[in-house]
Amino acid sequence: MSWDVSLVKDGHEEIDCGNYTYNVSPMYRRAMGFTIGDLHRRSAADVAIILTDGIITLTNKPALYKEMNPENGWGNYEGAINFLAQIVKNCLLYPDYELVVS
């Protein structure tokens, strides 16, 4: 399973932010206190700030979070950070949109 993330404005303009596996949920929960799904319907401007803080937390303790790489090989520390960075990039470009997670 994975999160499919996009930005939506007025229910019809959509910007694809990509997808990534749920298997990194423990990593996100430890670093940020929640997972990507918990940001559903938040403003892109808010999400950019929240996820930037998450990236900082993840990158400040790489050994800790790399230990949390999923045992099944689906997803990893580097991919988890890259996914957050992609979302942040789009949120900064479209701050008046809303994050949709499915």
C-alpha cells in the first residue's frame, strides 16, 4: 500500500506530488508525530512548514531513522525524505492549494 498525494484547488485543479509506501509510517510517526495521511485536507502552505520541520528532524539523526528502514525492503530512509521533499516543493509552488492523500 502507498500514499498517493496531490494538491487540489477548488476541487478540480490537481497537481500530482507522487506516492510512497506506507511502510515508512513508523519513521514519519517518530520524526513528526504523525504520518502523511494525517495531513489530508491541510493547506499546502501549512504542509510545507510541517514537512520541512520533519525533514530537518529526519536528517539530524540519520542513523536512528535508517535503523527503521522496513524489513521487507519496500521503502527506505532516503526515499522517505525524498518523498517529503517532493511534497514540500509542490506546496511551496502552490501554497493556496490543499493537500489530498488517498
